[in-house]
Amino acid sequence: MFKNVFGSGFLVRTAHVILTWVITLILFLHDTDLRKQEETGELTLPVLFVLLVLVSVLLYFAVSLMDPGFVLSDECDVQFTLGIAEETQDMIPQTTKSIRLRRCGHCLVQQPMRSKHCQTCQHCVRRYDHHCPWIENCVGERNHRWFVLYLAVQLVVLLWGLYMAWSGFSHAPTWQLWLRTNGVLLGAAAVVAVLSLTVLLLLGSHLYLVSLNTTTWEFMSRHRISYLKHCGADENPFDRGTLRNLWGFFCIWEPVVWEHVYFKQSNDPI
């Protein structure tokens, strides 16, 4: 389920962890509300903040090291995808269209619908969304919901940290003295502000795409995707309505046979 922590992306993960705890340390070393409450013995908020930072780091490693949904082999994977086992034949919608899977030109496995080969990971990934250099891993069928959860927790940590940094700025008679006194905290706050905006945009875009039951790859490259390029600009064969899309994404853990959804939508009367 998890990849080797010392494999590809070790430097990226190490840098993320170091940056996280260095900024946390800066917030506690300066005269912020966190330090003031710690000094007065009111430890509830400081402990909660550290625990939330720890949760964000653990989620980061979970998403980073988790198998995003690699397509492993024709025998065990494609047969499942097509549902050709005898007990699932009655689940396949009757259609005049044949289900044709493309064989990947890189890893030579047959690709289930909505999968794509990642040049960085050197694997085909189920319900491929994108390869994220931040976590040095693909975001796919198995870790996408965890990625969104990580973004949500990270955003709370960053906004809380930005507020705490703001509370730690001290007054000074001149700009030179103010910068000398608050320079380190100002640098940390600037980094946190940029990261907050980045995570906010990422979280918002992913929630929007999830509500439509589409992926970043499908949204950006639909004109080049064989099963989407014939659809209209506003047509999505996987869209089942906003609430059902969100429920299926966050609450249904079983793998979805997207061929069934695709051809059922295609056969629905207009």
C-alpha cells in the first residue's frame, strides 16, 4: 500500500517536514499568542495547534507514500475492470458498443477507463488526476480523497499559523528597527501566506472538479481523451449530480467500474 519512504521524493518530503516544523518553532519562539498562552500555563490552544500540525504531516506522508491506484497486470486488474467474471456478467449494461481498452505503449498493460500512464511514476494509474510534485506521487483513485482531506487540514493549519504570526508582530519607532525585530517572523508569515493561497486554490479547484465527477487530467485534456473528445463541451458521461458525485467520492470506498457508468449514461434516453 505504501512506497518506500527513502525512495523517489525523499528530498521533497524532507524539505516539507523541515519547513513545517521550522515555521512552527518560529511561531513559538516569537511573542505570538501561542507563546503567551504557553507562558501563562494555558496549554489548550498550543497543544491543539501542535497536534493539528502533526496530523497534517501524517496525512502528507500517507498521501505521498500511498499507492494511488496503479494498474498492476492484465490478469488481475483488467478482468476486474471489465467485470468479466461470471457472477458479474449481469451487471454489465447491454449496449451495442464494445468495450475496448487501449494497451499502454509504455508499461504494456491494458488501461481501464479513466486511467493514464504517468511518465514520472512509470505506472498507469486508475482514475488518474495528476502527478503532484509537492507530494512526489500521483493523485489517483486510491488516494484522491485523502489528498483533498490533507489539503483541507493543511489550509486550517496555514490560516491558523498566519493569524498567530500576525499576533506576534511588535511595534517599533522606526521601520529599520521594526524589520530588525520582526524580520524572521515576517519571512515566516510571507511563506505561510503564499502557501495558504496556493492550498486554497488547490482545494477549491479539486472540490469543484469532484462535484462534477471529473479529474484534472480530464478537465484539461478532454479534447485528446478518446472517451471524451466526442462529447459536447458541457457533457460529462460520469456526472451523476453534485450530491451523488460528492457522496460517491467521499463515502464510497469500493472501486468503481467506470465502463459501466460510461455506457449506462450513453444508453440513457435523452
